Amino acid sequence: MTLVDIEAPQDKVKRNRRGQYLLREKGATKRTGWPRASNVAKAVSDSFSFEAHWKRTTLAGGHIDPELAARCHAALQDDNKAEAGRIAERAFALAGGNVKRDRGTLTHDYLECKLRDPDFVVPELYRAQIDAIIAAIKAKGFRIVSEFCEQIVLLDDLHIAGKLDLILHHEATDTYYVGDLKTGSVDFGGVEWCIQLHIYANADCGYVQGEAEDGSEDQRIDLPPLNRERAVIINAPLDTTDVHFYWLDISHGPELLDLCMKVRKARNLKSKVLTKIEGGGPTTTAVDGTGTANADDVTESVVVATVEEATNNATALDILHEARTAWLIRRTEHLVAALSKRHVAEVWPTDVPGPKHVKEGKHVWTAADIDCAAKALDALEAKHDVPFGDEDPAETDKRRKATEASLRAEAQRMADNDRYQLVKSAPKGSKRKATAEQVKTLGDIVAAMANGTPDERARIQRVQLWQRHGSERGVPWRLGDHNPVPFRIWAVATAAVGCADLIDLGAADPDGPVRDLLSVVLEDHDLAQQPAHDVGALIGLLTTEQALRLAEMAETATQEKETQA
């Protein structure tokens, strides 16, 4: 029997275009993408050895097929880095760079098939190795808990998912361990594995995807009580029947995982930490009237502001790219229906992955890919007079940014001329205080949104922007500024968070629906609709009664919005 006698097992896990598992959060009505544990762990991995291997193998591929090297050189001359990268990947594959990875994946797949169905016939090329792995595990005193083989698991608080290889039950000590199969070298990757298997061992539950696209048939299942101090590495090199076992200390997992999350956040800074000096250079900042700035305080404030801005920008870019990808897919479907697949295929750029592969999650379009394909479809629509109609989200975003910049400039002009004056002053607070439970509940909601989907993160970041505007305009409503928290401040903050779902992220004025509610609550349409009056400042003006009314109206409006959807 040869490799082609039996079709390789197919990975049926549903993923998004980024390869993230599509799963439902508790209480959610649809699936969203969850970052994979293996990708999170890569934040602190040492990639030197792999990069050196990649360079050597790619160069060998260019020697095997000199045309690839010539095409790569031509692409670089045209400054087409995306095409050059794709050609380099072909050269890497041509020289066998993916063979060990692909065979290792098949070993995992056939082991899963054999464990779930003892009558499964493993292809001859892999049979001896699979039998050796199963026998060696039993010889070490472990029982394979077959129902959890290749099991998706979740870490809810950090919104991370992964797929563990095995759960092993050591019968002598009645202890359950996470088992991880490695078919290559174990000389590298220990820290990365420690993080990854720590996530698995501390997972909140297992997860089984159902057939329904919205995830309504998905299930969360209980896992055995896994050991959180140690895991088992099973090393079974390819083309041998050798099997070696290693203990992996995962007790350092918490601090290493925390470091990964910090590194991932720091990478959002990108170029934001470097700013070109214009004009006459730096100026002296006065602090407390001394004329001298505390360097540590200034540096800290700048870095904190930069991190927050970079995070906001990165989230906005992710949302925009997702919207443009969906827009281009809809546009191709429109043209296929109006004309034919042949018409679309004839004009589709040769170096841009097809929409079918993108929808299946096999490829991800870059921004340049979308621009290139959109230009080709423009010509096709014009030639046959079949306009799509929907505007490129990038153009909509440009107009929104231009409108916001205009509003900010107008507000600044009015402030500079001392003409920016809210027609009301902030109400005086009463002696009533919010309970600790009320404050904690609101904090939990904010934290859940901050760690939620891209849409939820974008909305809570908008609310935080309102909060800053309130402080800048002299009507602050930050909970952290008070201990204990006045009941009015809590009510105002609760109302603001309640309005988050009404924010129209794709509109020129995302705060439009919230301004409409404020017009009613403040009983002053002109005040609420004046662009120069920041929503955060308007919210800061609310009395306790007005804030509670706004929260109630926002909840009703959100429910109506969900019903219509």
C-alpha cells in the first residue's frame, strides 16, 4: 500500500482568512476569530535557526529553477515585494522546504485517525511509526484519552484558542497531562512550547464546532483536571520507529504568556515611536511653574499616549481591511452573476489569489492585492456597464477621516479664539456613592469589550476617547479619579458604555446616533448636534437622572438595532 492508496485526513476546523479558529464567546450570537496559542507563543520565540534554514533552502530552490531567481529579481526591480515574496516561497517549496512540515502534519493526522478508529488502516509509509508511537506511550504507563485527541481548547479571559495533540492519563498516579507530538528536532522551541502547553493545561474548556455557520450548534465540553506544572513531549523523528519522552516544565507559563501579550501589544507601536522633528526642534515644557519638565513624567506620558494611539490605529486598520476583503468578494460575486466566471477570470491579476481561496481561508489578500484586483474590476464593469454600486470602504474611510479632521480643526479654532463654551456647566454632585459591586460590574464590562472582537474593541476605544474629551473640557467622568466613586460619575460612565453599541463605526460621524439620544436627554438639539461640542463633554454635563435616562434609552435602541439585524 502506498501513500496514494488512502486519502489524507482533511482538517475540517473552520477558520477565518487569518487562519484563526472561528468560535463563539459565551453569550455571543455569532462566531469570531480567536488568536491561536501557537501564534501567541511565537511572540518570544527564537527564529534564528529557521530563518537561516529558510535562506539556505530558498537559495537552493533558485538554483534548481533559475527562472524563479530571474523572476524574483525582476519583481524586486519593479519594487513588487509581494510578488517577490511569493516567488521566494515557491523556491523554498521546490527545494523541499515544506516536506518535513507536511509529513509531520500527516503523522499527526493519521495518529488521530488511528486513535479514534482502531480499525483505520494507516498508509504503509506511516504505519510502523504510528504503531511505535502508540506502543511507546503505553509502555511509559500512559493511557491515551482518545476522545480528546486534536481537541480545540479555549482560554476565555485572554481570548486565545489552540488545538492540543493528546491528553495522557498516567494510571499509576491518576494524573492527566497534556501530550505534544514532535516529529522534528527538540533542540529548539522549548520556551515556545512551554507557553503553548501552559495555555492548553489551563484551558477553561474544550470546544467542538457544529455545522451551523453562526456557531449555534457549537459545544463547550469539560476537560479532565490537567496537570499545570508539567506536560509531556513525545519526540518521534520521521522515517524511524524511535520514540523519546521529555518532561516539559510549564510552571513558568504564566509569566511567559504575560510577556507574549505585552510584546504583541508593543508591536502595535510600529513607526509611532519615531516622529520627524519639524521647525526649531524641541521646546521646554513647564511643570508646576518651575519652567523645567520632569523627563520621566514626560517620557511616560508620551509613551502611554503613543501605545494607546497605535492600538487604536491598528484595530481600525484591521477592521478596514476585513471590510475591504468582504467588499471585494461581494463585488466578484456580483460580476459572476451579471456576466460569468470566465469574464472575471480573464481580467483577474495573475499574482493575486482568487476569491475562492480567500473565502476558504487558504490565502489572505494584502491591501495591494485588493487595490490591484479592484482596478481590474473597474475596467470590466465599465466595459459591460454593470456597476457594482457599493463604494470601496477605503474611500468611505478617507471621507470619514477628512470630516473628523475638519471637525477637530473647527473645534480647535473655536477654542483658540475663546469661543468654545458649553452653554451649560457640569452639575454639582450629591453625597451618594456608587457601591463597589456597581463599579466592579462596569469595569468587567469594559474589560470584556477591550479584550473582545475587533468591533467591540473599536467601540470601547471610542468611549475612552469621549472620556478624554470630557477631561479636556473640564467635565471629567473617569471612575479612576475618585475613591469612592460618586454615584453620578458611575451613572454617567455606565450610560456612555451603554451607548457603545450605537456607535456607527463606518459613518463620517460615528457619534451621530449617540448625539440624537443626547438631544432628547439634554432637551437641547442645537447643543447636542453642534460638531464643535464633543460627545464626551456633553456626557460629562449630565445629571444623575439624565445619565440614568440615557442608559435606559441606549439599551432600548440597542435592542431595536439587534432585532432589525
